[in-house]
Amino acid sequence: MTQVRGNPAPNTTAPGDRAGLGRLISAGLILLGLVLLALGAYLGPYSYASSTPGKLTVETCTVDYKYRSSTSSSSRKKTRTKWCYGTFTATDGSAKDINAELKSESLHQRGDIIETLRTGDTSYQQNHGWVGAIAVGGIWWSCSVFPLTIGYFGVVTGFSSGQAPGRRLLHTCVTLVVAGGIGLLVSLLAALVV
């Protein structure tokens, strides 16, 4: 058996190959950002505009407990989901469902009325108005800023900020990421308040 001694082979990847790989990853990040933008539009304003507003008159509310094992520890985690059941009546009178169920933020008493949106044949959610819908969309849109900005930077520069145009673009991208973070915080606060 022959043994070869000496220095290991140098990294044969050319800088152009690494830049090409960086640009390919960046294109994937841009695609992810566009998907997040679309999800924000769908789950926020579009979902609100295409649903039927109405009121749910509560018959009963329950708490559903689910236990799941945690892989990092031997403890079991418990989740609590509050459900209210009753009769949904559309504001315009176009729909009525006597077996409506709604995932609720709190337990309600019998006879309480909850502002509700009918989002499908048998699916309902609490109505937080346009502000809530825009806040939900804003969360997704703000999250899309991160991959879009990083992806754009990578496509333009190949993740090399050593040249003057790359450094200026890097400062612009950092500013966009900070603005996206601020937008995310504002949207989260608006969603919690509404």
C-alpha cells in the first residue's frame, strides 16, 4: 500500500463558484420572502374581506387540555385551548349555524355574544376588525423583510461586501432589517391589543 504524505489539497472552489452558490441561496431567500408576503395578504386582509361577519351567541364554553411529551426533558407539556359553542348569525342575515364552534381567547357565560367571522362552511374566528386583519398581515409582511433583504443583498453582491458599492448596499440592507424588526414589533403589539 502506498501512502502519500504532504500537505492536504487546497480548497479548489473558485471564488466565482462560491458567489454563484451565494446567489442561488439568495434567490431561494427571495422566493421565501415572496411566499411570506403572499401569506400575509391571504391570512390578514383577504381572509377578513372574504369572511362573513356576525355574532355567536354562546351556549357553553369548555377548555380542551392536550398533553405532549417534550423530547428535551421527561416532563409533559400541557396546552389549553378554550372553545365556545353556540349559534352563529350573520350580520346581514345570510347565514345561521346552530352548531358553531369558536376557538376563544377567554371563557364566556351562556348568553354572551361574541363578534365572530365565518371563514368557511364550519370554521369561525373572533372578529378583531380591519385593524386586527392588518396587524396579522403586518406580522407576516414584516417577517418577509428579512429574507427579501438578505436575498437581495446576496443576489447583487454574492455576499461580498468588500467593495464600496457592496458596503453601501450593506448599510441600506441593515437599515431595512431594522425597519422590518420595528414593523414586526408594532404589528405584534397591535395584534395583542386588538
